[in-house]
Amino acid sequence: MKLKTIFDKRLIKQSARAGLLLVVVAALTLEATSLIQYFYARHGLKEECTRRAESELEATKFQIMDIINQAESAVRNSAWIAAWSLDYPDSMSAVTRRVVEQNEVVMGSALALVPGYMKDHELCCPYAYEAGNGLQLFSLATPEYDYPSKEWFTKPVEQGSGYWSEPYLDTGGGGLLMTTYSLPITDRSGKIAAVLTADISLDWLTSLVEDIEVFPEAFSMMISRQGEIMVCPAETLVMRSNVAEASSLVEDTTINRLNRSMLAGESGSMPIRFNGKVNHVFFAPVERTGWSMSIVVPETEIYGELSRMSLLVTLLQILGLAMLVLILRSVIKNSLKYKELNDRKERIENELRIGRGIQMSMVPKIFPPFPERHDIDISATLHPAKEVGGDLYDFHIRDEKLFFCIGDVSGKGIPASLVMAVTRSLFRTVSAHENGPKRIVTSMNESMADMNENNMFVTFFCGTLELSSGHLRYCNAGHNAPLLFANDSIQHLPVVPNLPLGIIPGMEYQEQEIDLDHDDALFLYTDGVTEAENVSHELFGEERLQEVLSYRRSAQEHLQAVSDAVSEFVKEAPQSDDITMLFLHYLNANKQSVKQRHLVIHNKIEEISKLAGFVEAVAGDAKIDSSLALNLNLALEEAVTNVVMYAYTDGADGPVEIDAAVRPGEIVFTVSDTGKAFDPTAAPEVDITKSADERKIGGLGIHLVRKLMDDVTYKRENAKNVLTMTKKI
Amino acid sequence: MEVRINTEKDLTTVFLSGRLDTPSSQEVAAKLESLQDKASGTIVLDCSELKYISSSGLRIFLSLRKAAAAQGGKVIVKDINDDIRNVFMMTGFLNLFEIR
């Protein structure tokens, strides 16, 4: 028990370890799969986001460029007239007016003369301005304004090409965000004489940039060449803060690199951490203006869906693994339970096996049981349907009397086997001192009926065979009638049914008797033989049984033949009942049958021809081969010829009587006649070693008789010559 | 019982068929009577179809053998079956005849 507990514990440990390993492997596999999936999805999302951001930047830039181009065209288209107006300074104002009037995007326009270009006009800068209520004209050539110092004037003059100013807030108008395009105007000699400008409002820019919607949480920004914030969701910063100042609040220093890239007019993307979150910044320059546009997408926005999905997947995995653990636990528990059941079953089976061994040891099992005896050939078998059964047989010899029995306990299995044990013990005990089957059966019935609380009964057949005489006494207690083999036929032994043992105390059992001859036999069996069922529920039956038993075999061979026939018949159908058989072959040399034949012939030589047929018949009785038959024929012919030739004198007619007796182991011929006394055995031996010349013609007949037969005796009795010749077979 | 005698110069073949028992020996002895006087050549007893022989049959064989011996001839016994060979052995006839 202790060992078993240790073993069980080890088993639990092993199972648990295997289960744990399974869970770990499953978890790792699931995790690896979802990781791969996660990274691919993440990569895809990033690409998608980049693509969308870039296309938005591109589209916005396109729209900006459209307006920028319009403004540039407006100025460029008026450049020739501005150049022309240099000759007519009064008309310069009209040029500015024309620029504003003819171009919807242009809010204001100035034509600023390079100081010193004209002798009489040191400074000249007419300015046309669309102020909601109409076009206003005034001059910017005031000492306070000092236009030659302004960036919009100096830069194009320095560069000699068109220039977009830094955005600025319109101080004169409604605080609009503005920018100015300035183009240097050259005179005929190619010298820069003036600068023509167009002011455009950037109001549309704010809404355009703000309308960029890549993701709900994303926002866009635009900065100027100098880093001035032009568009930003935080309106307080617009035009009031430089991007460098705004960036100083951001803890991630990567932003400085971003600022540098943007100011350098590069395009690309960069992750920046601020407000505790990672944001992806996509940026691109707007050519010519020096502006840089950016879209800021919080990472949570890009991967938000993915994170939610991953969370869900992880939750599902945890749930699945938890279920796996539960299932494994219950499997391990169940397997332990199963093992316990199995152990119990094994223990019971083991006990049953031992029980079977005990039961089998209660019936005689060594065959032949009486090897020294030649008068009885007995064999028996018992095949319980289950490990143990309720059938029994027994036999023993006491005082030259064979006591034998067969029985079948009602029911099967262990209860039946216990009753079987009791029955067999009772038989042994009772038959040790009782002589008659009736007394044995009656006595057993008393004991069994007394203690029969479970209403179990036993069909029983008991016999006693007096081995010297073949006298059989038997008593049947409700068992099926045994088969009797006698006179070359098989029939049921006549039995009075009576009642099985254990039913009625005080039951009067009837005894019967019969004389067995030499070579008679009895076959006792239980109904398990005849009621053996095949898969189609057909019974083996009495007819098949008798057919199998109709051959001449030893007791043991008979039982084997029946067993084989039953197995062959039932095939794979399970054995439904115990199968028990007992075969008893009675062989009494003193009572054996003798087959006799008799022939009388006259003392004529022709009559001798009759001998051949006679010997053939005898040979048939004795079942001997043709060579031996021929030898017997020769011996008999020589003996009879002797009588025919010499017994009766003077041609007197006389009979020759021939008797043949076939007994087990020998054939005996007797030749007798009533002629004169003559002993052929007294004739001298023929010397067969002599040469042909020395050999006599006669004397060969009796020589052959002596040679061919095992024993030859002559006697004269009742005035008869009697020659007896015996041949052992 | 059937007996056929075929003589070619010095060679006489006697074909015996069936059972040579006491009754049939009498006829066979009569049929072979003539051979007794001209036994100077070779007499072949063809026993291939002979099934049985009793002492009366053996006597015929022996008297032929004696006659031949007296006249300088010889007797050959041919093709005896196992049963007859056994009888020949029991009677010492195996040594008296040339058996083929």
C-alpha cells in the first residue's frame, strides 16, 4: 500500500509535469504567433499611416502652390507695366491698383522704388490695399515705415529674384496672417529699379492645414522659413512663438533634429515623444516659400486598433490557456480515477485467478488417473465460462469400485463456485463410507437442503461401477441423462429425473442399475456442452454431440474431439455456460466379446477351396491385413489338407469341423475330425537346410503350420482329433 | 488357377496365375507331368501372377527341381510376391531355387 501511494504520487507528479509542459508549449506557440502577427500588422499600419500622411502633405502642398502660383503670376504679369511705369512715376500707383484689382488673391500691392534710382524721387512706394469697403491707395514712403529697410524689399533686391516674405500679422487690417511676394523690377538697362509686391492673406492656409485629417487625434502644423509658427492647433502660439521656443518645452531632444530638418526644407518622418506619448511627425517643405508643413500623429492613433486587438487576443489566449489547465487537471484526475478502478479490477481478477486455481485443484486433473489399471479408461474436463464456475466432476476407486459424479450448480460465477466446492467436498466425504449412489445422493441432499439459504441447487449424477463385474448402480438428481455406448450404438442411459440436490430435505431418491459389458462406455456432461451457442444463437445440440462421439477414440481423445467441435461451432461467440464432461470407458478382459465362426466340410480335396472364403470372413472379424490373412489361410489349409488326406481310411466319407474364434489379441482355429487318432504335431521337423536332392517331398504342411502359428496343440478327446492353432494379433 | 506352358528349344516357361492351393495343385501337377521327362534344359516358373501357394504347390516345384537336377537342367523361379517369398523362406526353398 505504501509503495502504491509512492507510485501514485510519482504518477501525479509526472502527469502534472507533462501537463505543465503542454501548457507552456501552447502558451509559447500562441505568443510567438501573435507576436509575429502583431509586428506584421504594426509594420503595415505604419506604412499605411506614412502613405496617408505623405499623400495629405502632397495634396495640401499642391493647393498651397496653386495660390502661391497665382500670386507670383499676378506680380510677374504686371512686371512689364511696372517697368514701364518707372518712366512715368505718377502711374506707379495705377500699377499697384491694377495688381490688386485684377487678382482676387492679392489683397495689397506695393511698387517700391529703389532709393536713389530717380533723382527727384528719393523714396517712392505707392500701395494699393483692398480694405473690405473698397480699394485704398496710400504711400508707404514715410520715414516711420522706412520701407527700404524692410525684408520684403531688401531680399529681392539682394537676390535679384522673387522672394516670399516671412508671414506676418497684418497690423493695419483685422490682424490677418499675411505674406508678401516681392519681385525686383529691372529697367531697360537691366538694373534693378523697383520691387513689385503682392500681399496675400493666409487665412485659407490655416483652414486648409487644419482641415488635414489623417486621424482624428492627429494635427498639422506649418512653420515659416524662420521657424515662426504659422499654423498650429494651439492658436496662442500662432505668429507669436518660434518653433525653437515651443520645442524647448518638449522633453525629447529629437525635436531639435526635427526642427533643423524642417527648416532645411527636408521631408521625412520622425518619432517624437511629448506629453508622455510617442508621436510620429511627417513633414515636407513647401517650395519657394520656405515653409515646412508637418502632420503629427500620436502613436496610439496609428496602433490604437492594433493594441485593442492585441489586448483582446491576449485575453483570449489567457482564457484558452486557463481552460487548457482546467481540462488537463480534470484529465489527470480522471486518469488517476481510472487507474484506481483498473487496480481494483486487477485485484479482483487476480483473486479470481487464484480462485480458479483452487477450484481446479478440487477436481482430479491428472489423466490417465489410474495408469496401472487396464479395465477403466476415464477422462474428464471442466471449462468454467467465467474464471470460476459451478460445474464439478469427481471420481475415485475404493474397494475395486469406481465412484464418479458430475454436477451443475444453478447460477454462475463466485456464488456457484462456492456451492460447487461444498458439493464436491460432500461427495468426497460421503462416498468415503457410503457404498450406494442412492445413499450418497440422499445424504448429500440432506446436508445441502439444510444449509440452503440462498435457494441454490445442484443437478447431480452419481454412479458406482463394480470394476470386476461391470455392474453399474447410479442415482440421478435432476441432471441430464448421460450417454451410454453399448452394442455399437449411442443412447441415453435410462434415468429417473428425481430432483436436484438442495431443494427438498428428506427427498426419496431412486437408484437404478445396469450391467456394463467390455468396451461399453458412459459420457457424462453438463448442459453447457449441448447448449453452447454460436453467434446466431443456435445450440450445439445433442445430434452434433452424438455425431462427434460416434468415432472410436480413447476417453481423452473423445473429450478433446467434443471440445474442438464445440469451439469450432461457437467460434467467436462468448462461452455462456460452464462446460464439463466425463468419459468413462469400461474394458473388462474377462467379459470381452468373442467372435466365432464355424465351418464343416467333407473330406474331399475340392472342399478345401471353401477355406479361402472362411478365412476371409474371420480376417474381417479380426480386422487383420491381407498378408496375415493369407498366412492364416495357408496354415489352416495345411491342417485341413492333412485331415482330408489321412484321417479317414479307405475313402470313407467324414466331416472336418473348423472353428474360428476372434478374441482381443488372438485368433484361434480349431480343426477336429472323427477319424483315426493322429497327432500331426508329433511329425519330425523338416530340415530345411538340406539340399534339393536330400529333401523329401512331404512334411512341409505341418512345418508351415508350426511356422505360421504361434501355438499349435493336439488333443484326442471324445473320439475326436482336435488340433488347436493360435495366432496372436 | 491358370497354367500356360511355352517351350522354345531348351527354354520352357511355365506361367502360373492365381491360387496354387491343394485342389488346384492336382491339375497343375497333371499339366506339368510331361516336363518331368525333359528337364534337361531350363525351366522358368513365372510367378508374377501367382497369389498363393500351399505345400502341395511347393511339392510340384520341388519335384520339378529334383527332375531337372537329375537331367542336368535347371529351374528358375521368377517374380514371386512378398507373401510367397516369405513361404519360400520358411521352407528353405529360397536356397533350393534360383530366384529372379
